[in-house]
Amino acid sequence: MKRALGPALKILALRMPAFTIPALAIPALLFASTMRAADAPVVVTSIKPIHSLVSAIMQGVGEPELIVDGAASPHTYNLKPSNARALQEAKVIFWVGPGLEAFLEKPLQALGRDASIAELDNAPGLVKLPFREGGAFEPHDDAPEHDSASGQHDEADAAHDADPGHDSDHGAFDTHLWLDPMNAKAMAAMITTTLVAADPANALTYQGNAKALDDRLDKLDTEIKGIVAPVKGKPFIVFHDAYQYFEHRYGIRVAGSITVSPETIPGAERVSEIHRKVGELGATCVFAEPQFEPRLVNVVIEGTRAKSGVLDPEAATLKAGPDLYFTLMRGIADSMKDCLSSA
């Protein structure tokens, strides 16, 4: 048999282009590729901003799965069968917490029992701001200083000292924590610690990626300060009160929101209140959000000099990936600057 096949194999070898991978090597390459994919733990994330941070730290190891994809919002999301399967297969699950992704609380208890679940609103070093009540907020200083155990700090960093006066019970604080790059750094540290514990074989990669992400977040913070500096004193109205962390970090003035929670459609009295507020403020901006009904914004600005813009705090219009967080934050800063500069 060997003598009969020998000449045929020689002819095939002569006809084979020099760059062609030998057929016998293909199974080995496929096996190696499969092994690399199998080495990555199954990681599931709740929303796009968190997925972006996890993706950046997992680069070179694997790609995390995302539950709230596309233009969906965690405020109104319904779990899909594919999401349930992902939770059941996950080794690690990252979410902000029940104050934001309430739809995940019971599924995590039922399906995520074998996974390491990281609730990122518990990350050490986070600043947590209490919810504001009502749609029209009281005036405040552009960049308030915060007291801490170590005394007064500069305006930009003061909010990031731990404040024991803040109630950390779920729902007692604004859960849009990622809208401050320093909070993103705190969450990234917890993400890294969780991944290293679950997958120590790739610890060096996670830690190296985390260091690079940390540096990028510092540069982003400096960049955003420069973008919003010319308009930080101009008040504006937002669709819902999701921007406290951005506001406190950069000293901008959000004067009120049409609705406190996007699940709740505001009544006529609230809309009239905000309409009056816009008139009192003079020329300003009212920002809608891409995944919610924009007609309310048109009602609010009708008959006023206010302009309308769009902010996307949950990245509804952005493609998921490791760079999404940076695109999201720059987009918010640019939208504020563009609208307020022309107001």
C-alpha cells in the first residue's frame, strides 16, 4: 500500500503551492485554536458600559457575552431564553446590581448558582450619590467640594473619597455609576480581581490589560475636562436623572429632569413644571435619549428658546466592545458642548 500511494503523494506535493499549509497540519492548527478558545472562561456581562470594561481587561483571553444588547435599556429589559442559557453556563457574571438591572435579580439566583457573581456597585472606592427627588433640582455650586476624613480636597477628586454618610442599601443611590471615569477605574479593579480569582492561568494578561485600561481612563478624564470647560456653567435639562456622576466630576449644571425614572411616564404637572423651569433658565438645552420617546422633549421646549440634543448614557446606539466606554463618555461630553455652545 505504501508503494502504491508514494508516487501519488509526490505528485500532489509537487503541485502544492509553497504557501499552502500541509493537510496533515490543519487538524493540529484547528485543535490548537479550539484549545485557546476553551481556555477562556465563560463570562457574562449585563450592560454595554460594563461589557466594555470587561472586554478591555479580557483582551487576548476571550470575549465576554452581553445581555442587554442593541438599543435595549436595563430599565425595561425582559430576559431572553438565550440570556438564560448564557447565565447557566457562565463561570463569571458581572452586573451593576439590583438597583439598575432589577430584571436580573431572580434569574441570577436561579441560573447563576455555579458562577462567581460580581456586583459592581459594591466595588471598593466607588462614590455613590443619593437619588434626587422631583424633576426640578435645587441650584447648586458648579463644582461642590466634599468633606472627608482626611479634610478638604480639590474639586475634581473630592467626590471620590468614601462617604460613610451615604446609605449603601440597594436603590438608595443613583446606579449610573460608570458615568465617572474614576468610578470606572474602581469597577475595573474589582473586575480584574474577580477574573484573576476565577482564571488564575491568565492572571498576568488580566493585570496587564487592567493597567493599560487604568492609564486610558486617566487620559479620558483629562480630555473630558477640556471638552466641557467652556460650557460648565450653563444649565440644561435631561430626559431622566442619569448624569449626577458626570455632573459632579466635571462641575456641569444639570438643572432638572423630565422624569426621575424612565419606566415612569411623567404626568402633565411634571411636564408643566419642567417647561416653566426651561423658561426661567433662558436659552438652554433639553436632552433626549435615543431609546425613549422624544415627544416629551418637544413638549417641554415648545415656545421657549431652548434647543434639543441627545445624550446616550447607556450606549444604546453604540457597538459593543472594549472601546465603547471611551466613545460613550466622549459622546456625552461632545453633545453637551455642541448644544450648550450654541444656546
